[in-house]
Amino acid sequence: MYNAPDSPLSQSEKRIIINNVATLYVVATPIGNLGDITHRALETFKSVDVIACEDTRHTLHLLTHFGIRKPLLSCRARNEEEASGRVLAVLDKGQNVAYASDAGTPGLSDPGAVLVRAARAAGHEIVPIPGASAFASLLSVCGSSDKTVIFEGFLSPKPGRRRSRLRELLETGYAFVLYESPFRILKLLTDLAEIESDRGVVVGRELTKLHEELVTGTVAEARDDFASREKILGEFSVYVTGKKRSITADD
């Protein structure tokens, strides 16, 4: 499409029309409370041509709540490589796409990284639409003075690998954040307690949701708390405090 010199279109808009360079918006969504959706996220969903998402049913519920109707494309962890090709085909046509994982910020223990790399390699614009994140939410209520925090996300479900990685993280002396399911949270806390029981923790359960809960104390105290419960429900984020290290020649 040719535009006259006095066209009101911006240079970026001309480039999109001429080269079919479209934009992929990486959109953070609520981790529980729908009120945490940002105005910018909603405007982005309304403006794009297609919405790619981790689970179409989950995202459809979110969009329906806010009265938004758009074509949806599935892009889950299990099919992300294949699905990225379908999303790229849409972008290559000059159509803008928003990507949203089920909850929180894509790429943080959620799908999205493969799609972003593919879109960037194909020459498309990548724009972050920031918002909710369990990682940031937990850090904000820890009250810790740790200057270095490692984000680890989900550990391996295999006991040997999980304990081995926990030892490595604890030995760094730095604080770190883990995500865990209700089925393995007690196993995680038990492993931590067996390695270093007096390290401090803040366990966030169901952050931003109706039954939100914070459990603080030593690793051993948190383990005992959850071991005493008849049933453990919810999604978990775990902040393990750092440990002061002596200065070495390597430092």
C-alpha cells in the first residue's frame, strides 16, 4: 500500500503496512483477583486482532468477564513450538497479537519465551504489558532486606533432583523464590528443613485470592504448620531468606 508524502500515518504505522511487521504484546493477567487486571491490558486485548493464550477456556472466562470478544489461539507449554508457528503466521499477515498465560506474567514459569524468541527472530515488534506476578507480590510483603534474590520457579518433582537443587540454592547464601503446588509443598518444606532448618521463609498461599495466607518463620516452623493441616489447598510461592556469607578471595 502506497502512502502519499503528506499521509497522517506515523513512520511505525507505515512500516507495519509496507513490511507486514506486526506487534506481539506480552500481557500479564491477574493471578487470582480479577480486579488486578490493568487498564492497559484490557485496552490491548480490545485492540489486537488475535489473542494467543495458554488455555483458551481460562482466557475466555477472563475476556467474557470484561465483555471482550476476540479470536483465540492455544499456545501451551506442550505445544508452544508448534503453536508459535501459527501465531507467527498471523503476525506475518500484519495482524497484531496479544499473548496471555493463565495467570501472572508470561515467561515466569509460564509459556511465552519460545513465542517471544520466534517473533523477534521474524522481525516483529515485542511489547510488554506489565501487571500481576506472584514473584513480585510475594517480595512486596516479605519485609526482607536481601539485595539479591534468585527466581527459581518450580523445582523438579523428582525428589533427588529437587533436594540437589535446593542444596545448591542454599549454598549460594542468597535469597530465592520458589513456586509449588499443593501436592508437593509439604515435601518441599521437609526437604528444606532437613538441609537447613533455621533458614527463614515466607510462604504465600493463594496470593490475591479469597483465602490468601502468609506463613512466616523458620523452615522447620513452616513445615510443622503445614504438616499439622488435614488438607492443603491452593497455589504456593515460597520466599527463602538469604544467609550472610563471609567475604572470600573470590568475592
